[in-house]
Amino acid sequence: MSEDRFYDALSSVQRRRVLYHLLEEGETPIEELATVLTGWEATQRGTMSTPADHTKHHLALHHIHLPLLVEAGLVAWDRESGAVTPESLEPLVRDIVRRSVEASRS
């Protein structure tokens, strides 16, 4: 993986949240990832999520975030089943992801 691809993959808060969830929970269907991102965003905004919010996150995962994470070698994605799995990540990468997401929660 090139450094540019790695940094590009981690530049998005949504992609860091996806990685964080996968590191904590393991393999997750894309539908569940969309639900997680939708809930995270609604909580951050202090609003209720809508079906349109879920659709927005699902489309972004499918067309933007997951392809980029796959290309960077950070996740595996079975498009047929929808399962997303974290690749084996270096401890430093895991720590960067966890710390950045946990810091944004406080």
C-alpha cells in the first residue's frame, strides 16, 4: 500500500469510523455499517436519523468509502454477500484509528 493511499483512506472521518467499528466488531454487513454511520452522525448532530440519511450513508459506503478502503488494503468487501471484514492491520494503524475516533467522541 502506498503512503498516499493510506493517508487518503484515513482522511475521512466516515472511513475511520468504519475501520473502528470493524476493529471492534469484526465482519459486518454493509447495511449494518450504514446504520452505524447514520446513528453516529445523528448522535453527533443531536437529531433523529431518517431513512434518507441511511440511504445516503449506504450509497457513500458502496461507491466511495469501501472501494477506497479496499484499494488501500485496509478491508475486504464481498460485494455479493455485502460482508466487510478488516484486513490484518499493524498495531500502529489500529491505534491511530482507535485514538482518532475516540478523540472525536469527547
